[in-house]
Amino acid sequence: MSYDFYDYRVKKYCDDLYKHIYLKRSLSYYSGTCFSDRNEEPAQDKLANNISRARAKIFEYAMCNDFDYFIHPTLSAEKYDRYDLDKFKKDMSQFIRNYRKKYNTNVQYVLIPEKHKDGAWHMHGFLKGVSPEQLRSFTLDEILPDYIRDKLKKNEILCDWPEYSKKFGWIVVEPIRHKERCAKYMTKYISKSMSNTIDELGAHLYYASKGLKTAELVLSEQVYEVVDKDTMDFANDFIMTKFSDIASYIKEDPYDWVREVIRLEYIEYLESLKEPEPEPPAKLIEYEQLRIG
């Protein structure tokens, strides 16, 4: 006999954002013995799983770290092979390492590669550790794309990173104004078409610097059928998740129902081992009837 229950975990992303995770499990009982039956999730489309994991991780990095800027680095055809993603990634990593040493600053990043329609590569990402003094604000006196000019007219700040543009090409650096909104926007760049292209190259869906903060596990326990799927942000047959601004959870002892089932089944098991008592001899029965009468 088996009963459904959930591994319930709460992860803290920041002071006002918690992720509640419910992983469906089962407990099996056999001859009074309890063991965990952790059935693996059926094989699903590998690409879909990769996309889902990458989006979740990018959102986690974005919310757990105080990035300063949202960036759009590109490559100039005059300076680089715009179609060589592997070289772009390696040279970008070396550029960041050199920058750290030069300015004694801990530059950290998350970058997502994306392909232009012509096959050339550019990236989107988050950046921190670059001093504002190392950036140059765009002005309306320059020849700029319309979307940048429109933002400048609204008094929004967009910048060039001269050290990057000198080596690689055009880049737009924009201060992050709303962390969660920016994090969700970034995950949209992980698309099926982009993932197919990346997979063909054997590359990664994103690149992240070492030492980034990740969500802190603040609770891990088991709960029994206490979850309403309709209240979740995401739900399928195996996992349900929900974000909230508090780390609330069920406070009852999650093992009470397990202990009671084990106790009752154990009693039933012991009763089954007992041999039926033999019928008393007929003479004894007659004697008892006469004595009582």
C-alpha cells in the first residue's frame, strides 16, 4: 500500500522573496517495514529540461546577487569574427580577469549568448563591479539607435563601456532599476530556437562568473496532501512551485500520520501471526455448563 506525500523545501532568494517547492514522492509499507520509493521522473524532452533549468538558474542568480547593470555586448566585424562564439566567450572571460587585476575590483556577470538572424553572435547579461567612472553616458548629440534615443529623451541613463567597446565592439550598459522585472526579462532570451543552436555547438545556454550567491535552503521537510495546485505559480504531476514574500509553512508534525499508519499495520501484522486457539474438549464444555447452571 502506498500514500502520496511531498518533499517540501523553502529557498530564500532575498529578504522579500522565497520559493516554495513541492516534490511529489511516495511511501511504501510492506510487512510492517517502511521505505522510501523515489520514482524518477519519466524521461522527457532533454531540450525542454535544459531550458527550464537554465531559466530557473538565471532568475536565481539575478535575485540573489546585487547586479548593477543590464548589458548588451556585441562584436564588431572589424575587430572580431562575429560567428565564433567559443572565441568570444574565452576572450570575454580573459578580458574580465584582466579588468579585475587592473582596477582591483570583483567584476561578476551572467551572460546569455544569442544569435542574430545572419548567424552572428551577441550577448545579454548582468554585470556588477564596474565603477561608474569607467562608463561613458550616451547623449542625444550622438548618432544612436532609436530605442536608445527614446530612453534618453525620458531621462533614462544608458552608457558605453569604453574598455569593452575598444576591444570587442558596441555595448549598451543600463542601470538596473527593478531587479525582479529585469530578472524575468532576461529569462525570455532562453528560447527553444536559441537552445537548439547552442546544443548543436555543444556550448552553454549561459555563462556565469564563479562565486555568485545562490538561494539559501531555509526549510526541508515532508508534508502530506496539503497543497492546492490552483494556488501554485507552476504545477505538474511531479513538482509544484510558488514564490512569496514570506517563508510560511505547515507547522504540524509531518510524520504523525506516518507513525499512526505504521502502528496500525504493525498491530494487524502481529494479529495475523497468532494461531487460533483449539476448541476445548466436549467433556470440559459439559462440565462448565453444569457448574455454571
